[in-house]
Amino acid sequence: MQQAFLDESGYTGRDLLNKEQRFLVLSALFISEDDAKALKAQYFPSLQSPELKHQTLTRRSQNWSAMLAVQRECLQTHRGISFVADKQYLCVLKFLDDCIEPSFCARGFDFYKDGFNHAMASVLCRTGPTIFGAQEFESLMRLYIRASATKESVDIDALCSHARTLRSNEHLGDLLTPVADNHPEFRREISSPNTSTNVASSLLFGLVSQLESRSGGEYTLTHDASPAMRKYHDAIVSMMHTDVADFRISDVASISFPLQLKQIVEADSKASTSLQLADLLAGGVHTVAKSLFDAAAQSDYSTSVLELYSDDNFMFMFPSSDCTDIRDRFANTETAQMIDFIGRVID
């Protein structure tokens, strides 16, 4: 049976607004441990450390050539893939899911139709700090994160109160009406034990859909034994044992249930060269993401990593100002139906 290995970079738990760790990356590849060890021996024959760690290796430019060569092998020979997301964008998407969508749904409006949720999240990410004020907009997101975590009435009320101060804005204020007016649909959703700011599913559906299409059959998935990866573990397990169903996620991704994935396990990355290679992929893409938004982070290495990827092995979730492109990407998707399906599985 084929083996896939998964690792992440940039996980900060509920702190989705962490300015030092703005991006979240998931990377995976199909590879055997023997092949992984062969790559390590070929490109890092004199490495003293028992573990390949992107954060450590990238500090010395003399390692860049070997790191690029290994990542190229992982992507081109061993079906590697990476998914990167802006965590503030993910936070805004979750805010819309938990606080705004329930009242739309109660009135018969499909909030996810043709990527409407992505369009609204993009608008909020790009214009919210200007229209509401940077500090006020950040406070809205932080109050949402806290209320979603604690479920305490005092924290939910604080979120509602802050939304009321922003609703008077003539441009985007009306969007906050379900929160500002403490609509019962909003209150019920954010108080639910199943509602959280865990954004694992936002990336997992896309990444797993690609693993499924690339596997060609049954496979296992191994991830690092870390608190960050265990968040993904539970979400994936919930997708492994379901009724038969098919959903279109975007113009380039769809997913079928039950998954061809038959087992998911955790392992110590120090004992798994395959997991170490997944770490190199995730770390490389994290470096690329930082360089795209911060000129000071740009380097020959980050530019070269980006050139390794194509549309076939690179996915991203960033806010976009092109609403037409968003509509085209998510036209005729079945997001709402898939969310309901997964919700029933988890419950």
C-alpha cells in the first residue's frame, strides 16, 4: 500500500492574527522510507544532525542548493504537493461561517454559492482595516476568536457590543447585523461545542482531495507526533468512515467519500526521513509566502523554491480583489452541501 507523509509550518493554534507567523502551510508527498533515506544520503552526505529541519538548514546559504534539489525530487518524482494560506484570511472566513452565514441560511440564502463567502472574506481582509480602522477591525476578529473558544456569554456579548459600534459604517456595517443584533442563529452557532477557530478543515479538504486524486488507490498517511498535527488527525479521521458522496470544491478540486485513505498514524519525525522531507517542503513554501509579502524576506532561495511549483502541485488561499475570478473558481461548487455532510459525520 502506498504511503503519504504530511507536515505543516506556521501553526499558531487559535492565534490566527499572529503577525510573526502570518502563513500556514501543509505539505504532503508519496514516498517510501527507503527512497527518502536515499535522497537524504545523496544530497546531505555529510550532515551531522540526525534530522533534516528546514528552519535549521535554511540559515546557511551553502545548504540551499541541496535543499532545492531535494524539494525538486519530492515534487516531480514523488508526487509532492503544498497548500499555503493567509491565516488572517482564514480567520475572516471562519468569522463569516460562524457569525454571518447562519442567519443567511435561515433565510434561504446559500452563503457559499459561487464563492460568495470567499469574495466577502477578501473584501473584509482588504478593506476592513481601512473602513473600520485597523485596531477596530483587529479587535472584532480577536473578540470572535475569544468568544468561539470560551463560549462564555460575557465574551459573546462583548463581540456583539463591538459589532454594534461598527455597524453604523455605511460601507460594510450592514454585514455585521447578525452579530450586532445578537440574532438567535448566530448565538446558537457560536455557542455550539462543534464551533471553533480550528482552521484545519479549510486546508485539509483541498489537500486531501489532491492526495486522493494522486494516490491511484488505497494509501496510508503519516504525520508528525506534534500538537499541531493532531488537530489535523482528528479532522481526517472523521472523513475516513462515511457514506458514499461526491462534492466539487473548486474548479480544480473535488472530493469523494469515503476516502481511499485507509489508515492515519503519527510518528516521531526524528525516526522518519519521509516526514523530514515533508518538513522541507512545508518550510520552503512558508519561506516563499513570507517573501511574496515582505521584500526584506526575499532571497535567491525563496525565488528558486517558487519556481519548483506549478498549478498541479501548489494551492493557496489568499484574499483576492478579483471577484470575477473568485466566482469562476467556485462556480457550481457544493460547499454548503459538503459542510452539512461533514457536520453530520462529526456529530
